[in-house]
Amino acid sequence: MASEPGRWGERLVFKPAADSARSIDPAIVEQAVAWLVKIQSGSASVREAEACDLWRRAHPDHERAWLRLSGLGRDLREGTGAVPAQIVRSTLRGADHQQRRCALKAVAGLGVGAVTAWTLRHDIAALSADHRTVAGERRQVVLADGTLVFLNTRTAIDVRIDATSRTLRLQGGEIMVTTARDAAGRPFVVLGRDGRLVPVGTRFVVRAFDDADGSRSELTVLEGAVDLQAGAGEGAQVVRVPAGCRVGYGASGVGALTSPGEGAAAWTDGSLVVERMRLAEFLAELGRYRPGVLRCDRAVSEVLVSGAFPLADTDAVLRMLEETLPVRVRSLSRYWVTVASR
């Protein structure tokens, strides 16, 4: 039977890196994440940089964890080693040119006003919130009871604290909450579109999603535990989620408990930390921190990305992608950017 070079190339071009077979102790990965966040934040001293080098040399797995997180593009380079160059090039450049031209015409027809409206729709909806952030903004809020709430990009919350209760309502976006002990014994409750959370002396992250999959939310418990109630009617569930667990939930109930990804709360330190994430998913995450539209061409959507990236300068991250991966960044304007094959 004749082979199909294009299809065969698509299957092999993005195969996993060779070192993925042997896992690394999660504690070591957490240490690597902490070092990456510190070094790439730009605030590390010479002594801290030297300490990081010593840590990397202390054990082979330290260096493996460091390289796995900071090795942007390594998966692509190692994955294409056994594939003929002409197949790699045809796969990466395989986007439909006619479809691309049609998309550009459609975008040109939208005009700046439509793009601006798309960008601002979440921000406009949150204007009446007690506390809110816009694209790229992150900030901390200390509530009247001492609870610390860290708001991620494009987030809005309402707060009500009275004589009998403490309630935080998440309108949209993502927050990290560190609850304070209340002398009056008032319960602390987080309400969202998809469920009700009652923390038990804890620190946790909750995120509300708005995407093609519809309304859904995700809880990651970092310390303590959280009682999560989700679902409607007879299908309602109440689940206690312990520290070190992540769970998705929505109208259909509570999903299965899983382990959170490395760097689940790295955004609070100004970094986006990913390991072996599809480029399409990575750009969707990065796009939360910048105004406008950030798209990924289908031809490079499966490229795997690993590393720690500064959230304060998303343009620098896009330049890093362009320098390291076989991609190029095409900008119709500051508010409409596409990452495509080179």
C-alpha cells in the first residue's frame, strides 16, 4: 500500500521528547519551577543566580527538571530528528492558503470597532464589580476580615461581609484566596456561576472558563481543604477537595480529582509555567494577558511548549517563540495577532 507522506509526517513531527519516559520527583519539579520564576522575574541577585547553578549541579534530576521546563522548542527539535526534512517543511507549511486569504479578508471587513468590542466584552460586563482587573493586570485585595484575594487577569469579584457571613462572588476570571481566621466564627463562602465553595482554613485557586466548551470552572486546593457543591437538582454533589488536588465542575456536577499542573499558581509571581503544552493551548493562555485576539495557525497547533514565561511582557514571549520555534508572528494590528508556520 502506498504511504501518505503528509499524514505520516503529522503523526511523527510532534512526538514526545526522548526523556519523557522516566518521571521526575514532583518535589524536584516544584523546586525547578521556583528557581525559574525567580531567575526569569529579573529580580534575582547574583548570589541567587549562583545558588540556582549549584542546585542544578547537585543532582542529574535537578538539571533534567530545569531543562524540561526551560527547554522551549526542544520537543519539536527532538521530535523531528527522524523525519525527512521535506516532510517537516510540508507539514509546518500545510495551512490552506485560500482559507488564510479568506480569513484575512474577513478580519479586514470587521474593522477596528468590532475587534475592540470583542476585546472589551468581559471588561465591560465587570464594570459594576467591587474589585476587577483588566487584560494583563493582576492585583491583591485584602478583605475587611483579613482574607487575601489575588485577582488574575480579566477577573471580577463582589464581596459582602456582614455580622453573620463572609461571601465572595466570582463573576469571572481567576482568583487565589488565602482565608483568614475569623474570631466571630462566620463562614467564608465563594459563589460562582458553577458552584459553591466553603474553604476549611485554606489557600486555593478557582477559575471560571468561558470558551467553546461552555461555562465551567476549576478548583485547585494548595493548602487545607475546600467543600465544593456543584450540579443542579438531584444531580447536585458535595465533595471535599483536599490539598494537592484539582477538579473541574459545572452544571453536570463535580469531575474526578486530579493532581494540579506544575506552577498552578505561578501567575501570582508573574509567570506562566507550562510543561509540554500544545502551542494552541499555550497561546490561548497567553492571550488572557493581552488585549485583542491572539490566534494559532492550525499547522503549528500541536507543537509542544515548555518553560516559564514572563506575563508582564507578552510581546517578548511572542518574540521568544519566533526565535526558538519554526513559527512567525503575523500582526494585522496590536489587537489581532496570529502565530503561523515559518
